[in-house]
Amino acid sequence: MSDSAFRALADPTRRRILELLAAGDCTAGEIAEEFAMAFASVSHHLRVLREAGLVSAEREGQNIRYRLNTTVFQEVSRYLMKLLGGKR
């Protein structure tokens, strides 16, 4: 697991994007509608999440559809559980 996943999770905007994607796959435009910021800023956050492996992207015509990468979330969860388990 890379540190980039934890750095990506540190930002509240990216955590909100992940919450949206937890409810189902979304296009970049659908995600951007949820934020009062420029589309370019949302695109930046999506790129960080994609590079961290937390989301995957697939082109659908002129749109890009994003979805959670649950494998990485499982790795993060296992790591955190190991950390918490070691503190007892």
C-alpha cells in the first residue's frame, strides 16, 4: 500500500468524492455538480484519487465514469486494523 492513498484521504473534498462514489459510479460532471468549485479543481481531486488507486476511471463516449477501487480500501482497512490491534 502506498502513502499516496493516505495523502489522498487526508483531503475533505476527496473524502466527499469517495462518499459520492460509495453510493454508485458517477461521471466527472455528476461529481462536479456536487461542489461549488471550478471543474478543473474537481478534475485535480479525481486525478489524485486515481493516481492513489482509490478510484478507477473508464471513458464512456465524451464522459469519464469513476468508481471506487474496493481492493485498495480493503488494504487500507487491513493496515488500520493491524495498527489498532497492535495498540492493545
